[in-house]
Amino acid sequence: MKLASDNSASELTRITAFQVCASLDVTNALPYILGAAQQGETVPVQISAVGALGILGGPAQAPLLNSLLQGKDDRLKLPAKRALEQIAQRQERGE
């Protein structure tokens, strides 16, 4: 979580940290991941954060993901769509 929150960490470090936090269900990292999804330093950082939101996030993150899906950056649309699908699947299963 410390690396996920560290804006001065390298791009690859943050990308990896987001994915590790998501894999380990570190929900405390969600605010940092959400911030990076909204305003990540680079598109790869944003994409990783959006992917992590798909694993950790819930309905509260749907507005942000929908705005990315409707946004101008085509590189974020597919990850946002996948994250929304993952959140919907977890809701259907009652998780």
C-alpha cells in the first residue's frame, strides 16, 4: 500500500503496487488507486489503477469508470469497460 500511495515511485513500481494490492484485497489502498485512475501521472499508471478498481472497487466507483468509458482517451475505454464488468459480476454473485 505504501508504494501504491507514493507518487514519487517509478511508474512500474506503482503499476505493480496497484495490481498487488488488488490481488491481495488491500481495500485500504482504494483511495490511492482511485486517485491514480482519475489523475495518474501516465496512461499506463491510469490503466493499472482502473484494472485494480475492477478487482477492488464496487458500485461507488462506477461513476468514475463510466466517465472514463465516455471520455476522450480511447486507451482507457477498454480497461474501464472491463472493470465495470468485473464489478457487475461480483454484484451478481453477491460479493
